[in-house]
Amino acid sequence: MEHVKVDLFPDNVYVFTPKGTIMRLPRGATCVDFAYAVHTDVGNHCVAAKVDRRLVPLRTQIKNGTTVEIITAKSASPDPRWVNFVVTAKARYSVRQYLKNLQHDEARNLGRRLLNQSLRDGGSSLRKISRERMKAMLDELGLNNTNDLFERIGLGERLAPLVAKMLLEDPSADKSESSPVTIAGTENLVIRYARCCYPIPGDEIMGYLSTGRGIVVHRTICGNLSEFRKQPDKWIAVNWEDNIEQEFSAEIVTEILNKPGALAEIATSIADTGSNIEQVSIDERQEEDYASLAFLILVRDRVHLANVIRRIRSMPIVKKISRTCA
């Protein structure tokens, strides 16, 4: 009777450890996959590999019946590029998890340095902040500990100058005049929107720390930014909060046919989009049949404003429409 060898796992390869243990890995597995199959620590600290006693790159795909040896070093760590060639779920997960933890550690260290620097600018430091004051602020922000705070600052989710301001301000001060939270990480701080560029949710924005005025938010394309660039230490990166339930001022300028009832037609179109008009100014041109109207209107965000502009632009009496910005 003829004996036929049947491979129950045709999509796998079988390799040996230096001690003769057989390990099964998916076809296409590399030396890094083998290292993580042995142990996560072996994978995290591997620096080289030997296949049948010959030194090979870690990305080398291993073949059936070979003996694989992994060389490690305590100071070594996973290379982000490994995720491009490993094939086993364990190896891919382990590399990504290590890098994720590393990112958190780096973010915490960066956040600590940024906050300490901002506190020093205010004449203090982390060492001078009492545990009670820090805990009160963490409770106010809904954070568990200082590591959470540092990490959020390091990842850009909280702004170090604003956190420092919260830590240094009088806890008993009246905060009733603070505006609703529309800019992420600015709870209990006064937010103002620049009237030179009228930022609205959806715009790319920057914040300017103004003495006595809180944070003034500008669009990044605002022409006045060039004047403020002389004080880069007062500029901070800011982002809009999600799901803002508030209306914002935006200014649009239209050139329309100068005829009776034109203003009323435009106003009606604006009202039909669910927007209210705060102010209108008219610049009539003596030599032409057109007039320039500037409308200050209330909108929810860029999408709402786009709907208003689209509606007005489709009107026969409208020659041109644009959003203004300094």
C-alpha cells in the first residue's frame, strides 16, 4: 500500500527553534513574525536573525524546515516599518501597541514641559501648584489624573497657556461672563471672534491671547495676522468644538442690479435659508446700474453660509457675491 504524505495545513510553514522546537507559522511569515511567536518581549527587542546559522535581514520570509534564531538587545525597540511586512496578527498588534504606548509617553512628557513653561510665563511652576488646586481643576475638566492632562496637552487636545491660566486664576472668581464653549479646551475663558474676518465653525482658525480680552479667534487667512506675527508667543492653535448650537456673524458683499425692491428680494432670500440679517450697508455706484450691498448675517457654520451664498448667487439681479475677510 502506497503511503501518501498529507499536509493538513498547506498554507503554513514549519520551522525549528535553536533548541529543536517545531513552530507553525503562516506562509509568508518573516523573522519578525517568528520572534513575536516565540514571545512578545523577543519580538520587541529583536535586532537580527539567523536562518540555518546564516545572518539574514529581519524581513526575510522563512521557509519550511529551516532553523531560525533571533538575536535581541535590551535597548532595542520595534521599528514602525515592521508593520509593512509582518503577516501574523500577533506581530502586527504588538508593534502597533508598542508604538501607541510610546506615543502616549512622548505626549505626556511634551505636555508636562509645555504646561510647566506656560506656568513659568505666569510666574509659577508645576511644583508651586498645590495638590488641592490641581485636583480641583482636574475634576472641573473631568480628567482622572495629571498624566491624562499632560497627554491631552501633548496631543493638542488641551492648550497649555489656557490650562496654566486656569491653574493660576482665583478659584472663587466669578466666571458667569464666560461665553459658551465653542473652542475646544477653553472652558471658563472669555472667547471673542474677530470682526475683521468673522470666523465661523468649519473655518481654519488661530487664537490670539489678548491681555484683558481673553482669546480672540481669527481665520487663518485673515490679513491682520501679519501684524500679530511679531508676537508668536501669544498665538495658540485652537479647534472648534463638535456640535455647536450657536449662531455666528459672517459678512457677505453682493453686487446687485440697482432697481426698486432689490434689497427686499435679497433680504427675503436670506431669510428663506434660515439666516437673520444683523446689519446692511449700501454703496451705490453713480456710473453704473449696480449697487454694492454688505450684509452682516447670522449663520450656524460654513455649510449654512454656503447655502446662503448659493441661494443669492442664483438670483437674476445678482452680479457677484463674496464673503469678506480683512
